[in-house]
Amino acid sequence: MPAVTDAADPTPPDSALPDPAERELVVRARAGDGDAFRALVETHQDQILRLAMRVLRCDPAFAEDLAQEVFLRVFRGLAAFDGAVRFRVWVHKIAMNVCVSTYRRERSLKRGARRTISLDRPAAAGDDEARIEPPARVLGPAERAQELEFADRVRFAVADLPDEFRYAVLLRDMQGLSYEEVAETLGIPVGTVRSRLHRGRQLLQAALAEFGS
């Protein structure tokens, strides 16, 4: 089966390096520059939307509502942001808190509530990006059907992971955060991130074993 990514990250990826332009936007936004804050939102909103859909298995409209709440919290907390972590890590941490609290709240609602969230729902529209996928090449109809089936199974397999492993896999393998950024987002040591990723990927390999070559 296609291998689950397990890079050791010997050097920080470009996305983990300091971004002077973003730092400047943050400084301006903290000073009350609305255009700078809008630029920050535009830079990160797509990732936050995808994160919400992946964590909650919700539709894009509900994800947009959550993203608005996330960026409202970002705006309110901007004055206290000290730059100790990268801005995108801080935003992801707020987003994870919003998603987890929303999931817990929705899960506790009685059956028949107007809106519920289920991790067993089919993938939301547009939620088709994952690093766990068959090799890219020109495919015939049968192979294409198998590829689509594999992608669906990946989504369900990720959704079935225990939360501690699922969050690590989502942030690292699907959101593209570095190990250090995942650690900052989840508030755990880097070593714990690596062990959770290792275990989560093992569980995914077992769940997808039928696709072995």
C-alpha cells in the first residue's frame, strides 16, 4: 500500500521559518491597521477552513462560521500576542480550541437537535487534500475508481483514530505544520508529537492494509 509519510524533518521546512512580511503585518494589525489584519485573515483562512472540516467532518458553511469565530478570537487577542510562537501556530492553536470545544458541545446535544456533527460523515466538499495518497500518474478508469475509494477510506480511517493521534496526523500530515509547530499547537513535547504520529500512522497502515501492493 502507499506508505504513510514519516519524514524526520532534519531541517525546518520553509513554512516553519520566520516570515518578516507576516511579522510586519502582525505589528501593523496590533497597531489598529484593519488592512493588515484582513491580509492576515486572507493568508490563513483557507487552512483554518480545511482544519475545521477535517476535525469536525462538517460542511463548508459551518466551517466558515467557525472560522469567523476563530478570527474574532484572534482579533480580540492580538494585543496580547507576543510573537513567542509563529503567528500561524497561534492561529492554529485557537482554531483547535474552537473545534474541540464545538465538537464536545455538539456531541452532548440531544438527538434531534437542529445541527449535529459526526466523525462518520462523508468528506465535506473540497476536503480532498491529504499527503497519504497513491502515487501520482495517469490512471485508467478502474485505477481512478480505486484511487477515489482509497481517498475515501483514508478520510474514514483518519476520522476513526483516537483524538490524540488524529489531531497530530491532521496537523502534521494534512495541514503541513512542522513537528515543533504541532507541539506548540497541541501544547505537548515534540517527542510526544512524534510518538503519536508514529502510532497514528501505524493504525492508518493497518486500516488501509487491503490496499497493499
